[in-house]
Amino acid sequence: MLSIILPTYNAEKYIERFLQRLSENLKICGEKSEIIVIDSSSTDDTVKLAKKFGAKVYVIPKKEFDHGGTRSYAAKLATGDILIFFTQDALLFDDRSISNLILHFKESSVGAVYGRQICYENTNPFGRHLRLFNYPEEFLVKKYKDKDKYGIKTAFMSNSFCAYRKSALDKIGYFKERLIMGEDTYAGALLLKAGYKIIYEPKAIVFHSHNYNVFEEFRRYFDIGVFHNSERWLLEEFGSAQGEGKRYIKSELNFLIKNGLYQFLPEYIIRNFLKYAGYKLGMNYKILPKFLVKKFSMHKSWWNKKYD
């Protein structure tokens, strides 16, 4: 049985189209299924629309949302043996994406499978390159021993579109609570250490992308730095993120030149300088004044709980 898990907050503009596409997938998939929506007290019609499609809706106070804790709460409520997580701004690409995602669970050693993310039509060049870099067309199987080859990327997954074997999640204690971000990568690392495989299936596809400006990129990378600071064992176990960062910067430059996007080269320089600065500041956030930490962070509400 499949359990589809969707955390929401004011998702009215996304959810009807998402659930319609999901229903088409589940019909073709042929598996018994349930849809679980964990809503953070939306003020729009999110809950009403979710119930219209037969979803089981659980409403929590907005301030209690936690990237890992809320997903663990939903996972423990779920009755399926395969749990498929989405974010509300993702949209299934076709009617076979779910089928393609779950077929690998026939192999008992597979702990998680994540799908490919492609861009919405209006995505800027930097957002387009990010998706191409992180979600290529090549199928990939990752094991713990591959850390020497892929480094920190070995544990990479994304809960925007990712399926887990529930028994494997239970074995690692589900998702860690009170992380600023990265609960999926954290779980991926533990699954690998527990002997499970992580599979990337490029035939399972969702639309999911962002148009971050340079300051939003700074804040995002500040939070990545905070995550890596709080979970230093990930870098010690799988390797520094700097090698992957250098590879990304080279790839992005090649992408812009190859596509004749020379007008974006000045922004490329500024954007990557700010990402590097944000990451370094995040890694050293403990020496910064609290007001600056909250100003620099993308997940500002997280710090209210942190400092409380």
C-alpha cells in the first residue's frame, strides 16, 4: 500500500491541480493508497480542497511545523509500507511518475527512491541549471561505499518527490526533528549507513523549481551552512561540500556560455560570491549576533524555536 504525504500551508493555488494529477497516477499505478495532508493552519481553502479529493487531513498549529518532525508525524500515521513525500509546489509531470518511482521497492535492499525534478516554464537560467545539475537523465544507484566517489552527494535526496520504505524509515528513527533544513539528506545518510540503497529514478518526474534572486540564494546557502554546522558528522562521514561546490560553479559557467547567456555572467559572479559568503557565515553562525542570524536566514521562524 502507498501513503502519499503532503505538508501544506496556504496551498490553494497548487493543491487542486496537484491532487488531480496524483489521482491519475494512482489509477494507473493500481496500488491501494491513501493521501495524508498535514496542514499548518492554512487561512485559504487548502483543507477544503484536500478533503474534496478524499485526503485525510490533519491540521497542526503553524508554529509547530518542523521539517523533520512534521514529516515523521505523518509517516507514523501512515498505513502504507511505501511512503511518498511531496512538497506543495511540486507537480507530477505525467501519469506514470508514481509507477516509475515505486517499482524499485521490489528489491528489499532499497530504502528510498527519489525522482527527477524539471523546471517550470518561467524558471530563470540559474534555476534551470540547478535542476539539470542535481537531476540529470541518468539512472543512479547509491550505496554507502560510494561516498568515496560522490562525497556528500551520496546522501542527497529531496522530499519534494521521494519514496521511502516505511520499515527502513522506522529503523533509522524517521526524520530528525528541529533541523533548519536537510531532513531528507540526513535520512539518506542514515539509510546508507544502515546498509540500504538509495536510487535516483529519472523516469519518475515532477515539475519543481524556484526563481531565487541573489539575496534569496545568500539566505538559502546561509541555512545550508547552519545545517552542516549542526550536523558536522555528515561532512566528516561523507566529505566536505566544497568539492561539490566547485564542480557546480564550473558546470554553471559552462551552462551559461554553452547557451549564449553572456548577459548573465555578471550576476553569475555576484550570485556565487554571495552563496559562498552565505555558506561560510552559516557555518559560523554561533559567533554572529542573533539579529543578524535571523536577518540572514531564509527560515526565519525556525530561529524563534531555536532561541526559545
